[in-house]
Amino acid sequence: MTVDVEARLMLRVLGGMAERLAAAPGLNTVCDAVLPALADALGAEVAALVLRDGESTLRVVATVGLSEGVRAPWTEFDLAAGVPLAAAVRESRDVWIPDVEAGRVEFPALPLVTTSSSLCSIPLRSGGSVIGAVGLAWQQPQDFDDRARQMLSTAAGLAAAACAGHVLPPRDRLLAHEHETPDGISIACLSGSGDVRCGVHRLRSEARSAQPALFATLLAAEPARGARTRDAVAGVLALARRRRTPPAHVRLAVAELAADLDGPVAGAHLEISSHHGWVAATALDEATLVLTRPAGGTPPRDEARFVGEHIAVAPANGLASTLVVTLQMGAEPEAADTIRELAEVALAAPGPSALTMLSRFAAALDRTEMAPLVRGALAVIVEPRSSPTGSAPTRDELEAVQVGQVIGGGTDGARHLVDGDGTPLCGTTTAGIWFKATEEQWADLPEAGRCRVCGFLLA
């Protein structure tokens, strides 16, 4: 199929664009009238307009035919991104891609969710520089003939003239960032300004442990004095991590420190276990929301440590999710309730990653104009607990251990099934001894006689 642009249609479309821009010049007209008309005239299902925001960022200012789920992660992106819109601006060239799948070789960052077969991106040139780009996409394969290319280039020139000199408003949208985490855990954060910091920490002393502890923090402080305040609180949090202090006690410690801080601090502190599949979180202030799903669980083997935290434990067939949202100081109760409702919706369908959850939450904040009231957010998703070896030991493995076989000192007082080299199959760090169990013994064994990690018979 060819993008069929007759001379009469070209004149009508370009004339209509020029007429609209003459009546109301500016970016709003391009976004509201010109871009949709151009897509409709050429039969494109998708269109997008991006403008430069500083030296290295592109901001999407208008789209046609894109769902929020597809658009949200790309509201802002780096000029170096491997997508056609970025290449058009970066290299000041027209990009024509008749076959999207073949085009992934040159543009590996093209979203996999796209249903388009063909697309193009045209730079917006003004005063010797490139200020942005316009892109269109078609579900049906297209061959771009000379007339279609000429029309698109001319339309881009008109749009560039209308957008030239336009100053983008300060960013009020929260930017998402995904953190590097161990398998089974997904963590991402949103930040709207420089006074918000998010960190993910693992104790160096547990780097080789089969059950390392993971901690996440979200800290927000006043911009003018934020650095000193965050540094002071960060020191308390570092010591709390070292001592494995429960999050609720960390909140009490930060509250006690408040009198000596330069200003108020907001945020949350979380402890996460990938081995047992739980998240324990507490807010550090009254302006931070903490939501969990499922709520009200009890962390395996750690019941006595926690004293009031928000806890989510991953069920056998689901995920444990936590979403923390820090609000601007002085946010009205009605606005806080609205933001909580939006967070609950995002938490109810977390998606495959924390980044997906936060992108959905950020899009909802934009739609409801609540984004300026949110300073930052942190999302954690934990998969169901499982044996560190990938699966629980089988009864055949249990039968393979000789009765009374001594494997190691077992300083924790527990005895566990071990593999051939003496490593406990349930992930404990001290070796022990196992006795065989018959099928009848297994069925009748009380909980008190089982290993609380793997569930197998203790000697």
C-alpha cells in the first residue's frame, strides 16, 4: 500500500494548516488542530509531536491515537534514545521506516507493544537548529513516495514555524526510574524535583548470603536545606540497616532526631525479603501514604521483629506489592484522598514490574491534575517466596540422605536436608543432619517438627 497523496489533497491539507496557524499561531494550535488533521489526511492511526527540553531531553507535547499505557513511559526521553523521533532530532534527518520489524535493527528501543507496520519521523527545523520532531505511524505497511515525503516535510516546516520560540513550562510530571535489584524483586521510584531522593541498599556483609536483606528509602526535604537534612537522616538509616532495625522503630528514631534537623523530612523506609517474599514499610511523616497488597500479612520467621509496619506477604500464586507516595506539605485532605484512590487503583493491577505500576500511577496523576501535589513515590513488587535453589527438596532427595549422617556443626540448633556437598537445600547458612521420613510420618508430622524455611522433617 502507498501513502497516496494527490496534489489537490496536499494543497487542501497544507492550506488548512496554514489557515489555522494564521488565525491562532502557536503550539496549542499545532497540538489541537494541525497534528490530528495531518494524521487524518494521511490515514495514520498514530501521530506524535516532541520538542526539545534542554540539551538532552525530548518532551512529548501532543499525541494522536496512543493509549496512556503506551504513552506514559515515553512522556519524556533522552535525545540519545534508540527511537526514530530521537534520531530525527539528533541527526537532523527525515526517518522513513516502511517495515517496523526490520527497523528494530537500527532502532532497538522501539516499544514492543506497538501495532504499527510503518512509521516516519520528520525534524522540526527553525533558525538553523532542530527544535523537535513530528512522527506518524500506520498499521498497514506503507511505501513513502516523493509526494508524500514532500507533504510531510512541508507540514513539519509549518509546525516548526509555529513552535519556534515556545518555552516549555517547568516540568510538573514525575519522572520514573527503575532500580537494579535481585531476582524476584522489582523496585522503581518517581521524583518530581531535586529535593527527593530514592535509594536501594543491600548490606555488604551479606553479599554472599543466600538470604540477603534489601532496604529501600524515599526521602524528601525542603529544597533550600534539603542536602543537610537528608544527610543527617541518611546516617540514621544506614545504622538502622546495619542493625536490622524494624522500619517502625526507624520512624521513631527519625522523629526523635527532628528537633536537630534543619527542616522537616518526609518519606518512608522499607525492608524487603526476596527469600521469604515480603515487604515491611513505614512512613517517616504524616504526609506520606503507604499502601500494600495484600495487606496485613505476617513475615515468615520474623513475626516478633515487626511492631506496626505496613506489611505485604506474597501469596503462593500472586505478588506482594507496596506503593509509597509522599505528598506536598499542606496538601488538602480531599486531594490526599483522591491521590490515595489513584494509588489504590495502580496497586490493584501492578503489572509485570514496579516501573509499569508507577507509570500507570503517574499517568493517572496527570489526567486528574494531581501531579503537582506529589513530591515522590516508591513502588516495590516481590514474587512469591521459593527455595533459593529454585525448588523445594523432593522426598527422593530426602530418602537419599543416610539415617544419622552428620554433615556439620549446625550452630543454629536446626537440622536440615543437605545436598551432596553439605549445603542445606533450604537455604540456611549452617549445615546440619537429617533423618529419613516415611510417607506416614510426613503426613502426620506436626508443624513444630518441620524446618520453617523448607518444611521438611527436622531430626
